[in-house]
Amino acid sequence: MLVDDQAMVRTGFRMILEAEDGVSVVGEAADGRQALDMVDRARPDVILMDVRMPVMDGIEACGRIRALDGAPRVMMLTTFDLDDYVHAALRAGASGFMLKDAPPEELIDAIRIIHRGDALLAPSVTQTLIDEIARRPSGQPDAFPGIERLTERELEVTRLMAKGLSNAEIASQLILGEATVKTHVGRVLAKLDARDRVQAVVVAYESGLVTPGE
């Protein structure tokens, strides 16, 4: 489902998406309120949500939609990569954050990544997030009790996730099977009570487990 207050933007995205096999646009909305009202009827798997919109912005709409039973996954789209938007979107339950000027093939890849249950941030957004966290003092360990429950191997995996490595890359570096790495990642998410890899990485940086530039 496409949610953007500019009709021409929605039309452009629809043309890109419907030219792709296995992808269909099941609905369009011009603001967050319309999107919220349309979710039950359209039943999308993934929502591409603009941040700045009238009536109800994308951050609020994302939070309300993600609170629904069987909620679709939400990827935020914006022309900006400002810190406040990134953090607010992640807190609201967004699974991804892409800039609107991303190439069409990157947009398609991002949708497929999010649809299969992973999370994704555009490279520039990831750097923005890390730079902002680097300006904060590290959190106190007792504010992140899940960290203490991680095994040495899980700590290794978490640090490599925070560097942006995929499961395959982590497996290669640690000389493990990719299935084993996937199991470790699942345990890390459970122990940190993280919704996905992005949230786990945020916890890793905010807790001081990983230092920017390390």
C-alpha cells in the first residue's frame, strides 16, 4: 500500500512496483488517517509510508498501524534523513527507512527484504543514526538487562550485526554455518527483546556494547 500526500509520487511508485513480478499495489492513501482506515480493507503485506503528511503524519500512522493485530510491515519513505525522523520511525515500529531518491531496484529489494521479515535502513540513514547515538553518553548497563544474558558468541554476532554485516558475512568471519548464525541472531533478538536487527543494533550502540567507529 502506498501512503503519500502527493498523487504524482504515488503514481510514480505504482508504475515502478507494478512493473515488477510478484508485486502489486493493493491501495493508496493521501495521509496517515486514510491509511489507518484502509488497512483492514486493503490488507497489505508492506506499506510504503511518507513521513510528512497532513491530517496524520507517517510516524503516528505507523505506530497506530503496527499496534493492530496482524499488522503489515511499514517502510518509511522521505526526502530527508534527519535524526528525529529515524528514531521516531524506529520507535513507532517501522521495519525500514529509505530515501525517496533511491534507485528503483533498491526500492524493490528493500520491499522484498522487509516482506520476508528482515529490517532495512538506507546506508545514509544508518550513518545518521550511528552519528547521533555517538553524541549521546552510553546508557547504564542495568538499563539494558538483556545484554548480560548474551553469551560470548552472541556478543560477537551482535557486534558484527552492528557493523552492518549480513548473516552470510558473519558466518564467513566467524567460520560458522549460516544456519547457525541465523539461530544466534534469533537468540540475540529474543534476549534483547528486539523487534528486528535494526532495533538490536540500536540497543548495541545505546548500551555502549558497540562504539561508533570501533
